[in-house]
Amino acid sequence: MKLRRLTFVFTAWFTLLSLCPSIFADVKQPPNIVFLFADDLGYADLGCYGHPYAKTPAIDSLAEQGTIFTQFYVTGVTCSPSRTGAMTGIFPARFPKYPADFGFGDRVTVTEMLQQRGYKTGHFGKWHMGPRDKDGTYGIDKIETIGKSNDAMLGRDDDLYTAAIQFINENKDGPFYVNVWGHATHFPVNTPPNLVNPFQSMKLNRNDFSPTMQKKFNQSFGIDENLDESMRQYLGDVYQIDLNVGRLLKALDDLEIANNTIVVFSSDHGPAPVKLPSKGIREYSKNMLGYAGPFRGGKHTQLEGGVRVPFIIRWPGHVTAGRIDTQSVGSFIDWLPTVCSIAGVKQLPTELDGEDISNAWLGKTHQRQKALYWKTSATSSSPSMRVGNWKLHMPRNNRDNIQLYNLVNDPGESQNVANQHPEVISHLRKQLRQWVGELPTEYKKLKQRN
């Protein structure tokens, strides 16, 4: 009789488990999150994004094991605004005090939300998020704002990746969240010979690149006619990023935690321009040959080349391997709500500009609900927006023409179709002006930053 009763209890228990899995959903540990951010890396600077010469086997492998997004955006055209949007889910133009100088004020960050959820949080590398970078800032347990590596033979990001890997080892039992924010390929690109050597046989054929790249080639050639060497220098800097990414991925494998770790690789905005020769910059300016693919513009511009970036995500068993999402429109303005959703954070800050796009990360096509906006922290600067397939650039002080592009038909923004679509202009201009009307009427900065 006792045996029959015990059998009944076990049967009922396993039946409950099978019928009510949601009861136990919160018991499972949420995933670790690793956020790899390159600096000034162009949309097409990786092999998996179509660069004809780049050597990026580790990042390409990450893409093969995960999903590539082709319509992903940053929130700013320089370093600090891009980081501000990702950390807060708030468009950087909403901050009356420039965050690089004054921080985020009372805005809640993604790291604070995750820390409250039980995550150990770390940040290694570039900061640009305010004057305070001590442990505990923004809910980050461990902060090391590491600059260029001391051992130049290994590339400038070696030290910060080493520190991040140590943090991962120390918190392997998880969950942990870590920003690994490098310095490559920010100016100046001055790559050690051992990282350039793998590209010695490379001979630049300008026809391998889109028409949007030819102006940069001309500018570089005007400084130094040896375009081969300038390109090798840049490729070597990208290559050292890949070597460091490979080291970190190996660490996850060695610790046997890769399957429960989300790894994201991206760039903070488009590639830096070739600066015209002037005192102090001539030697390295020629090497700034980051590639935005078919897109016009780059760093400092709100054109697609400045704000559309590579975005790769891997989470084995959850994110579809080998997938290329060409339809979903995402942004780092969505980083906080999306990461928090996946991590099981129940209550988000109010008035977020981003939206939860976790369904796109997990294999479905996401139909974006909120518009994307860009504007620098200056009252007179020109705003831009994307809604659906439309990209609108408003003129500054009405001195230029309104620009409207259909990004499906014209991703390079080469054909202004404003005159052909007055009804679209009317609707979007009203929406954009309404958003600008919500912004501060003046901004406070301490100094100019990039």
C-alpha cells in the first residue's frame, strides 16, 4: 500500500512538472551576457559582412554560430552618445548635460537593472560615460577603464580583453554581464608589424569596394600614394580585434559556459574619416580606411554609413545559428529593454525610447513599433529619423533641402525622393518636429570629445 502511494506521489510530481513548466522558469539561471564593442569599426570591415580582404576568423565563426543583423543601428555618431543610448535606453539628445562630462544623472542603466537581478557586472576598456569610473558606478561591480595595451606586439586591446577574461573566470558560476569596449579602430591606426605581416601579399584593387569608398581612397592617396600599406595597417588593427575576440570565446569554451552565454559583437558607429593633412595627424590619417560597404557617410554623420553597424549575436540553443536577418530593424536604444527581458527583469524604467526586440534575437522577424531618431547635443543641429523603410534628414535652420530616402530601394541614400513623396514628408516632418520639441532648449558641455 505504501509503495502504491509513493508511486502516485512521484507520478503526480512529474505530471506537474510537465504541465506547469512556467512555475519553475525563474529557478533556471538567466544567461551570462558579454557585450563586445569595437570603436569606429565600419559596417563592412568584417569578413562575414563582406570585406574583400579582412581576416576575422573568430568573429566570422561567431556569426556562423549565431545570427547576423543587416539593419542594426547605434544611437549616436560619436563615442559617448552611442554608449549613452545603449546603457540607458534613452536617446542621447534628451540629456541636457553631455553624459561624457556629467554622467547619466538619475537615469537608470542596464547594469543597475541586471545587478538587482543578481548579476555580477563588469566594464573593461573605453568609458566616455561621465567623470566617475570607480567600482559601483551605474551598478557596475568592477570597472577598469584600460587604455592602449602596454605590449604593442599584441595590439592595443590586449590588456582590456585580458582583464575581461579574468573577470569572467572569477564569475564563471554566473550570472554575469560584462562590457568589453575596445579602442581599435579609433584614430590613430598605428599597427605593430607582426599584425600587419599577414597582409603583406595584399594588393589593393579599388574595384573590390563600393563607389562610396572611393573618396576615402582618394584622400588617403593624397597623403601617401602607397594605398596598399595604408590598407594593410587598417586590416592589421581589425585583425587584432579578432584575435582578442577569439581569446575570449576560447575562455568561455574552456569554462564550459558558452551554451549559457549571450555574446554580442558590434561597433559604436561608422568608420572614421580620412582627415586632411595637418600638423600632427598626417602620418596616420592615411590609414583610416574603415569600410561602410554600400552606405554613404561614416563617423560624425547621420547617414547610413555613420549609424548602421554590424551586429552579431550568439546564444547556442536559443539564437538561430547561421541566420542572416535582413528584415528586422533594431538599435542599441533597444539594448536595455531587450537584455532585461531575456534576463527576467520584471520592472523596467519608465519612458524608455527603445523597445524589446528579443523576438528578433530569438529567430523571428520583428516589426518595429517606435521610430529611430538621431541628433547631436547642440540646439541648432540637424535631426534625422527612420520609420519603416523611410529615412528623413531635416535641414539645419532651413538652409538645405529636406532629404528623404527609401532604404529598401536606395540603401546608399543616393537618390533624394522628397519631391516625389510630399505626403510622406508632411507626416514624417511633423513627427520629427514633435520629437525635437521634447528635447532640451540648451546643452551643457565641458569640452569637445570624439
